[in-house]
Amino acid sequence: MLIHDPRNPDPSGLMHPPRLQALAGARVAWLNNGWGSMRRLGSLIDPALRAAGAASVNFYEVPRNHAAAGDLLDEVARGNDAAIVGLAN
């Protein structure tokens, strides 16, 4: 039996990336893993994020039932200040 321990092995190290302090001027990534409900939710959240001050909402597709490729994650990290990732299935 394998039990995953989610605790950080180095409690002095950073466990989470810095939090976005405000949406004003932020570039927000939306990662969809191919589910139609995630696509629909993205179309609804886009105007809401922009109304809250986001500078852009950038949409990325991840192949359904697959992990995001490393180069895609690098692109998301370079071009955005925050990311929304979900299954929505």
C-alpha cells in the first residue's frame, strides 16, 4: 500500500507560489483539459475577470486525460501572472 504524504519535506521552503494581490492589470491563464463544461465556464468567467480589472484572460487547451506538456506550462508561466485550472467534469 502506498500512502502519499502531501506535507512539504522542507517546512522552511516555499510551499506555494506567491498569491496574486489584485486582479488589476493581471494576466490570467485559463487551462481547459478538453471538457465542454470547462470551455463554457471559461466563456462566462472571461468577462467577469476583465470587469474585475484583469488585463487579459488567456486560454490554453490541455489534451483530455493527459498532463499538460512541460513546454505548455513554461509558456503559461512566462505569459501570465495567475492561472485557473480545473476539471469541470
